[in-house]
Amino acid sequence: MLTTRIALVSGIVLFFIALGVGLLWSSSSLLHDYVTTGMRLVGVAALIFYAWHKKNLTTTILVSMVIGIEVGIDFPEFSQKLKIVSQIFLRLIKSIIAPLLFGTLVYGIAGHSQIRQVGRMGWKSLLYFEIVTTLALIIGLLAINITKAGAGIQLPSTPADEKLPATRQTITDVILHIFPENIAKSIYEGAVLEIVVFSILFGIATAMISEQHRRPVILFVESLSEVMFKFTSLVMYLAPLAVGCAIAYTVGHMGLGIMVNLVKLLLTLYAALLFFLLVVLLPVALMFKVPLRKFLHAIAEPVSIAFATTSSESALPKAMRAMEQIGVPRKIVAFVMPMGYSFNLDGTTLYLSLATIFVAQASGIQLSWSTQLAVMLTLMLTSKGVAGVPRASLVILLGTLASFGLPVEPVYVILGIDELMDMARTSVNVIGNCLATVVIARWEGEFNEQSA
């Protein structure tokens, strides 16, 4: 036990000190390069030793991220070819989402819940989501107005053939996005909200038919849910490799120098997200008596997956299973978490308000507080269309800029570090949705204290 702890501490210290020295103190000396590289490799070896003895998936994933950083630094060209591994992992995860949501939602509604309880959970969830995401929007607006990270930025020239498409997203578009016109099309496009609406209606219809016809459907969806959870367990064996390759690709593609560039914008987002976690989500957790130690242990793995893959969807199956294990009934997990993926993306919502004002600052446009309030109200609607897939927030951002006549050129500045920003906001999305399931379970009086 002591040996593994020494390996953990020494590995972290050696790797990140060497990383910091190499990043902040550039030198053409071969001795400098050999020493920093050697320290990093010794640190990586110590962490691999720790992960080998720990034999824990979360630990393996976190150590894989460190290995990915090292591969990206030492072999930048090779690391560009590793993106396919993380893409395979994301494809497999996305193939799970639709059948898992359908099975768990229909079983939760038709097999356990009263239709009245479904309605009650619905308005409680929406009320909670709206309050929390509004606070996230406000924090994002305040943070960027305090730091003024966009002021004084020199905008890059944009080739005419590389213009970003900015499409105005109307309220009608947002409302229509809720309802599926073709469930097969919704599954193909990964439209989480449309799949959720279809599954809820299917579950309600199943609950209203006779026992003779309802029972076979319930048995089928229950079996489907269990199969998809086992499917998830199999896919998760690929998670450490996929996470390491995703990080290697990011570092190799962007280089560590990007950590220095635009550091003010990065720090603004990370500080705002941390403030949101401590000032909004932590008090909510304490208010609803969430067992914090158990909760943090449960979310460690899905959050680390979300951080590395920059996809909330990649963490969904694991997060749902983790919330069940700490005492949230499956019917509540199956109802609240998928809804949260369209209505409660806290990190993305905060980012959108921050990024919109950043674009205005970078363009030299002074927005009044009344206009910024209008931006916030617009984002309260348009951000609900984000389905948790990588870079979907970019579409919403461009649509918001078009709505207020703001130029899209500053978005190229954001794109340079969007991967790093996406890691943080996606992690907060997962944390917020996991917490929401526990909150609603407490509110419904169905949280299992013994499991927790």
C-alpha cells in the first residue's frame, strides 16, 4: 500500500514538474530536453506501476490521460493517427444511447411509475433545470465582464472559402426540435431530446393498455435495459485506450504552447465553472443532503471519460449506472438524466454566455447590459437544443451571434482552444446531471439511504 502511494505521488510530481519546466522555460539545450523528458517518463512509469496494482478502471483512465499527454509531446505526427481509436469508442457509445434510453424510460414509466408521478417528476426536473442553468448563464456573463478576456485581441484573417456558417435559430426551430417526426431519423441523428419524448409517450401508452398486452412489452424493455448496460461494460474496456488516444491527438495537434496562448480566456472559463460548482452545485448538494463522498466517488469515472472525449454522451451509460448504485431508483435515473442532456447542460450554458460576450469584446463592440440580458434570455431557449455531442455548442453559439448581428470571425480565436474549453464544460455537464438525479430522488422521497 505504501509503495503504491509513493509511486502515485512521485509519478504526479515528476511528470507535472517536468511538464511545467518544459512549458515555461524553453531552451535549445539537449541536456534540458533530456532531463525534462526523462523526468516525465519516470513519472509515467511510476503512474503505470500504481495503476497496475490498483486495478481500477477510473485510475487506469486517469493514468491513460497522462500517457496520452506524453505520446502527444514526443510523437506529435504519430498521435494524429490515434484519433480513430477515440472515434471508434464514441461511435460504440452512441450506438448504446437510443436503445438504452428507450428501454430504461419505458420500463421506468410503464413498469414502476404512476403516470401522475411522471408528470410530477417532469415539472420538478424542469423547474430545477431552469433555475440552475439561469444561474450558470449569469455567472458566465459576470465572469467575462470582469476579466474582459476578449478586449484587445488581434483577430486572424479568415479565408473567404473557410467562413463559418451562421444560421439564426428561431424559437420555432427550438420547439420543433423537441418532437420527433421520424424516430428512426432521430436515432440516426442522435437527437436525444426527440428520443426521450418518443420514449416517454411510448411508456405512457404502454402503462394505459391492459395487463395482457403491457406485460410482454415491460419484459422486453427490462431485458433490453440490462443487455445495454452489459453492452456498456464491454465497451468500457476500450475506454482507457480511447481516452489516452484522444488526449494524445489533442496535445499533438495543438501543442502544449496553446496552454500559454489565450490563457486569460481559458482561466476565465475554468474559474467561472469552478465558481459555479462551489457556489451553486455544492450548496444544492448540501441542501438536499447528498452523500458527497459516495457521490464524488461514483462520478469520478464518467467525469474523467467526459473530460477526455469532450462528449457528455460518452459518459451517459456509465453515469446512469453509477447513480443507480448510490441509491437513485432506475425510474428516476432513466427519466431525469436523459432530460438533463437537453435541458441541464450547465457547463455548456455557462460557456455560451461567456463566449458570446467574448466575441463582442474581441470585435470591439460594446454591448449594453440590456442587450446582454437579451442575449441571456435567448440562450435560455437556444441552449436547450444542445444534445450533448462534441462541438454542438458551436452551432448554438453561431446561431446566437447571427441573432444579434455579431461577427463570427472571433470564433476562430475560440476554436484554437475549444478542445481545452470543451473538456471542462463537458465535465460540468455530467456533474450537474448526476446531481440532478439525486436531487429529484430526494425531492420524491425515493433516495435509498442504505445504498448510499
